[in-house]
Amino acid sequence: MTGPAAFVAFILSVSLAWAATPARAAPLLDPIDPSAQRQAASRCMLVARNLQRQALPVRMVRATGSKPQIAENPWLQRSAYEPPEVRIRYAGHATFIIETPQGVRIATDFSGAYGSDPLPDVVTMNHAHITHWTPIPDPEIQHVLKGWADADGTPAQHWLAVGDALIRNVPTDIRDGIAMERAGNSIFIFEVADLCIGHLGHLHHPLTDAHHAAIGRLDIVMVPIDGGLTLSTDAMAALVGRLQARIVLPMHRRYSPIENFLSRVRGEFDVRFEPTDTIDVSIRTLPRTPTIVILEGV
């Protein structure tokens, strides 16, 4: 067998070997694994724990009325320091390109169809569908992070410091026919420039308190809004309401009208349509209230 048929056969064989379905159930990854903590500390988890320990309110509400007046006080004036910005570009489907202040390029749910030019330094992948991963990533990509469990059922466990970014994951389950595949998906969290950025991947079920504890605080979250291939529209709206990230970036819309999702979150979130596929964000330029930001192409 030669030509295109041989190539297709090769791809299928590699895919089956690389994405083997776990043979047994696997527990949720312990979010405070000691060996991982020694490598790099998670600011997003530490902040969330401190808020809980001090019983401080963590839910943000939509601002109404005029801004409160603050008396003139030199100690309250904004510092001249401008924090570094992170660039986020929507490449397509479930792939965003995150570029850190030091120039580290990260591609989410990378299949190779989007975001490969220029080549990323790090890619994350989930294997619900071939549009979220590739069995043959370019060997020049320095770090390829699979979001699903190994063949023996061991969940993916990533805690990777690259340049000015910390990348970690929280395993979740996915549907596999009529059953559920344990640890078949990962929520990836990217900590960079004091921002906590989350990508939900191909999420198939509501999150438990243990998941939320492992995720920690999120400033920005990328969420699928297909309306049923992942979570239902109502379930996704409830999830973003609990996460209360300052910026929610919809993705993975497929054929569902975007208004289906927006109609569930208006009132709790502001809504902003961007004229381009890219935003630059710093800890200082986050919106005052939680905002759904729709990038061009979604």
C-alpha cells in the first residue's frame, strides 16, 4: 500500500496508540501535590485559599450607578508602574494563542489547523475530537501537554514553568459513548503576568467543589458555548456565574447562535464585541465588572 492510503493508515495507527482510552477509573488529581508545589508556586490557588481563609467575599457583582467618589489623597493615587500585558488571540474553534510578556507562545486545544504560524512554544490538547488535538505535533514544539489520562488510567498531571508562565491542569471526565471516560479532559490554567487564565477544554459535566478548589481564582476563562456537545447553554451560564472571571471568552460555538448564550448571562455580565480577534490585557486593565468579550471569528 502506497500513496495517500498508506499515509491515512499511518495516521490512524498513531492516533489509536497515542490516545488509548484508560482501562480503569482514575481519581481527581490532588491540587496540592507536594512535588509539583516544589517546582513552582501557583499564585492563583494561593490567592483563592487566602480569600477563603480570611472569609473575604470573592463574588463580584455588576456595577450599577455612578462610581463612588474617592477623596483626594496622594497615597491613593495610581502608581506610575504599568504592569505587563498578555496578548490573547482567537485562532479558531477552541484554539487561542496566549503570548506572554517575555514572548512565550502557548496554543490551547491545538490540532495544527489553527495557530501554527509561527509555531507555538507550548501546546495543550484534549482528545474528545480530532479538532482538539493532533497525533503528529511538529517536533519543533518544545512542550506538548496532553490533557487526557495515560493508558493505565493515570490522569494527566502538568505543572510546567516556561519563561514567565506557569501551566497546570485540572482533569475532568468526558463522555465515551454511553459511559464516562475518567480524566479524559483537562482544564488548563495559565498563570502569567499576575493573571490567572483558564481554558475549559471539551468540558462534559458540571464542576465539583474539588474542581473549583483545584482551579483557584480565574481572571480570564475560555468557555465552549456550542450548547450541547460540551455543556448545555444553561449549565455553562451557571458555571461562568460561579467562576466570576473578569473576562469570559466564548469559543467552540459551532452552529449555536451566540445570543443563546448571551441571553442567559446578561444582567450578571456586561457584554462586549471586539472588532478584532485579539485583546491585550494586564492585571490593571481588567474590566471593573465581569464581562463577556466576543472576539472576531467566534
